[in-house]
Amino acid sequence: MIEELGTTSEGYMVINIGPQHPATHGVLRLVMTLDGETIIKTEPHLGYIHRSIEKMCESLSYRQFVYVTSRMDYLSSHMNNHGCSLVVEKGLQVEIPERAQVIRVLMDELTRVASHELWWGAMAMDLGAFTPFFHSFRERETITDIMEETCGARLTMNYICPGGVMADLHPDFQKRVKNFVTLFKSKFHEYNELVTGNIIFQNRMKGVGFLSAEDAISFGCTGPVARGSGVKSDIRKLYPYEVYNKLQFDEVLETGGDSFARYMVRINEMLQSIKIIEQLIDNIPEGEFQAKTKAVLKLPKGEFYQRVETARGELGVYIVSEGGTTPYRIKFRSPGFSNLSALPQMVKGSKIGDLVATMGTLDLVIPDIDR
Amino acid sequence: MLSLENITNTIHEWLNATMNPSLALLSEFVIIGICAIALFAMLGLSLVLMERKVAAFMQLRLGPNRVGPFGIFQTVADTLKLMMKEGLTPDGADKFLFNLAPFIVMIAAMMLLAPIAFARGFQIWDINIGVLFLSAVSSVSVIGILMAGWASNNKYSFLGAMRSGAQIVSYELSAGLSIITIVILTGSLQISDIVNSQENGWWIFKGHIPVIISFITFLIAITAETNRAPFDLPEAESELTAGFHTEYSGMKFALFFLSEYINIFIACAVGATLFFGGWMPFHIGNWEAFNHIMDYIPSSIWFMGKTFFLIFLLMWFRWTFPRLRVDQLLNLEWKYLLPISMINLLAVTLMAIMGWHF
């Protein structure tokens, strides 16, 4: 048995990484059993930022509960809102206008790029390189500025709502996005020069935190973590929603299964997102940005489920309705939780430095895990 | 011409003329002590500011720019803040060792200032085993770090201290071996002899490829010995929060922090002395006119310029590279650097015996 502090009966050292620790990017607590620097056992302890969002949603109307979900995975708040809106629309059987669909996809992809930018900087910081963080934030700021103009917020956007989007695009939106795409493409080589090609970085990442395809499936890993192990798991390809089935993009797959493979998946996903943005930005159809819906939404009695691909993987929204104005029960299947569950196996037998490298490539957002 | 040598000689003569020799020697000690402490503080303050400015330059930022012009008083303000903070000693700590550790690290760093030649004839102690003294005393600081990690009674500190011990002991070897190459070429351990031997050209230019190899080895080794990124494992903040000084606060933390920068300065000063001629101006063989022009630049400027160039290199490393893992760190030393420096040492010895260098 592990004692809270001190050593185990075998003489191994027990150390707490977290709840307050620079490597966990939030209030995750890992109780580690160490033999010197080698990790014997890792136990994630959750619940330090649990806000019972699912329970809160049960007392909020179908229009209101969407906004709470921005606070789950705050780095992909558009995708969270998107999933919730889709499931409500599924229940209402509302057809949303094409313009709203395109705007939603554009916002999703911009958010994905922004999220991966932050991950890239934060992961490099975990490995001890500070400078990449500032370089990635240079581009990320452009995205948050675009978001601020259109959505009025920089982090918790609350822009996508049941029926479409809250407001029409800002007049400068297209120009700004095009500027961003140009900026991103001109600066992207710096990412590879500064980090990807670095020999120290490659030594730190290659062969570390191995996750086989079988394990990825059995732990329920999704998103870049699963795709790094060669498991096809892109919801945009497997169960297309909105206009994704009309778009040309590739599901990025790597077969390495190690930290470097997951790193490469995210790096290339940024390029794929840029590709999607380029396809859509000149083809935003004219028309309404919101479907006509009633002021008070009532879902018919039944169960509804919808999944979307967030920056971290598959987000599932499951609603049980009794026919009222609020959900009877709501459940989110968050990507971070399943991805974190694979961590103890991935880091077993490696060094503390590898833990940080592996956790960095899982791209954990703790409020998403705890909800 | 006004040079630092004249000033020290004047003071020496004046002291000897006004009081008896033993009292004059004593007052010289006091003056040197005050100067060393002042230099310690000044170097700490300026290097911290330089680090922050260099980091800002690399990271598309401005860096400190509020306190004083270009933020030059930022570190002064920080030091004042640290002095006013409570120096906390944790309950479970070994109080004596915990409080002693920062002083050991600081004293080791200050002792290293002794044999450094800052300018022509401006040296505290031109001991005949100068280089040996430097390598020996620089290892003392590891005792302070181990002591700090152990006495803190904190597992992060402990892991950091253990890493530091393994790291400094290993990298001492290749640092020593690369220093020996210059000692072989010069034939002396005395700092003044080493500087004078570079009158007709610095060793980095005179010594062909072997000296360049030993310079690169030396640069890697001192980066590791001063615990700086990419070898900052003892204080890897994303792994061990703050490593061996996790539990330190206030002025005791400041002593660790300052001695880190002093150690960087010393290491770079040694590098500049051995490979770039110390205070020796840039001379090319028999170009009399060119050498004469170079002599007009004061020797202290030459020394500081070279040293700060090397410090800039170390800062460049720090803000560019990710950190190594602990086993990779030891692999790099024992499997690559040490064999390379040993073979290199043979090459330099052969070169020195045959007289192939310029």
C-alpha cells in the first residue's frame, strides 16, 4: 500500500506530482512511486477542479446549458458548444442554415489550430525550452483576436448555440483569417527548426511513452493520442457532421505510438486545419446565420447522443430527455479522461523526465477531465 | 596611459609608504575583500539583467523596462525584495546544514575570483597552480548543493541534489581534460603564463582543430557544471519544481541564485583566459602596426568582451534547447565527451611535442 508521504514497504520513494506543480498545467495530482528516478507506479488522483458541470446542466434550459460547457475544455470551447448544439438540434430535428454550418466548422478549425499552438508551446516548456511558447503565442494571439472580434470573447467563446451561431461574422473576419493563414504559413518552418529537428528534443521524444494500438483502443484513447498509435479515430472522417464530408483533408496518422508520433500528429493536424480553413474562407455561403427556433426549446422524450472531434479527441454529449425544458440527465464523454487513463501504463519503467514528455503529448486540460 | 595596473601599484606603494609592511598587507586584504564582494554583487545584478534581456530578445519580448532606463534597476529592486522577505527554514529541515549550504556555495564562488586575471597586472592572486586551483575549488560548490538538497528534507530537493551530484562529478572530467590541453600547450598552470603565451595569437587560432574540439568540450562541460539549460536537471522546474533550492526563500535563495551567475562568469572567464587569451588583445603574428592598434583598446575591455561573449553563448543555449533526460546527460558525458576529450588530449600532446602549433 502507498502511504501518503514517505516510502513504501519495499523502500521505494513516494512523491506527489501536483496538485500544484508546473508540469501538470492544472490541478492534477499524480502519486508516483519511484525507484531513484525510475517510475514504478503512477496513480492519477482527480477531482481537484470538479465543478459538477453535468449536474448543473440538469437545471439549466437547453439554451443555457451550452454556455457552461465552454468551461470544460476551455481550449476547444467552440467544439464543446458545437457538440451540445448538435445534440439539441438532433432532438429538435432542426435543419440549420448552410452559412451557420460553414461558420461553425471554420471556428472549430481555428480553435483547433489555437489549441495545438498552445500545446506546442506548453509541451516545449515542459521539456525545458521556454522560447517556443512565445513563438507559438505570436500566432495564437492572432486567432484569439479574430475570435474576440466575432464572438466577443477570447477563451470561453459561447458563440455556437442551438440553431446556428449567436451573431453574424465580423465584416473583417475573412480578411483577418486570410492574414492569419499567411502568417502561419510563413512562420510554420520555425516550429520545425526550433523544436522538431532539434536532436535533444528528438532523443527526449522518440521511444518514450509507448502506447500500442491495442492499448489505445482498450483505454478508449481518441484524438491525436490514438492517431499517434495508428488508430483511425477522427470523428470528422468517421461520423462526419456539418460540412466535413464535403471537405478535402486527411486524417493524420502516425504508427510510432511514442511521444514523437503524437507530436507529429498534432503538428500535421495544424496544417490540415489550415487546409480546411483555406477551402472554406472564400466560400462562406450567404444567408441566415441562425435557424428559426422557438424561444423555449423542448426536446422530445428520448435519448440523444452526438460526438464531435475536439482538439483533444472525441467529445460525446449524451442527453436523456423527459420531454421538459431541461435535460433529465446529461453526460459528457470527455477525451482527456480516457487519454489520461493510459498514462500510468505509458510511463511505467521510464524516468521522471519521460513522465513530463509523455504528459505533454497527451495534451491534458484538467477542467476537461474533472468537469 | 591610465591602466588598472598603475592604480593598484600606486595604492600598494602609498600603503607601504604610510604604514609598516604587515599593516599595509592587512589593509590590502581588506581592500581586496571589499572589492571582491562589490564585484560579486555587481556581477550578479548585471548578469541577471543581461539574462533577462537576452531571453526577451530571443522570445520576441522587451524584458524588464520599467525600473530605471531600460530596466537597469530591475535586479536592484528584486534584490531589495528578496532581502526583505522572510528566510524560512522548514520544520523538518536540518537547520544547521540548511542555513550553511548557501554560504558554502557562495564562498566557493567567491574564492574562484582569486586567480582570474581581469586586466594586465590586475589579478588578486597569481598563484602558480592557478588552473588547478580553479578546477579544485569549483567542485566545492557541489557539496553545498548536496547539503541544501539533503538538509531541506524535501523529496524534490533531494532528487535535484542527487542529479546535481552525478552531473557535476561527471562533467568535471571533461572540463578538466579540456583545460589540460591548454596547460600542455603552455607548459604552465599559472594564469599569467597562460595569458602571456597567447601574445602572438590566441590558442583557439594557434591550436588547430584539437583546441577547437577541446573548446567545444569545455563549453558543454561548463554549461553542465553551472547547472544551466540544457543541463539544468538539478532545478528542472517542470519536473522538480525548483530542484535543490525548492525550500529556500529570501536572501538564502538569493545567494544560490547569485552564485549561479558568478559561477557562470568564472567559467566563462576561465574559457576566455584559456582559449581566447584572457586580457590579451587580438594579435596576429608579426603584423606590428595591427597589433599596436589593438593594444590601444584597454586590456580590461578585451577580457570583459570575451567573457561576456561566452556568457551570451551560454544564454543562447539556455533559451534555445530543451532539457536532456538524466540518463542521456550521463550518456553524453561518459560515452561521447570523455572518450573524445581523451583522444583529443593525445592529439594535443603530440602537437605540442612535435611543435606543430603556431
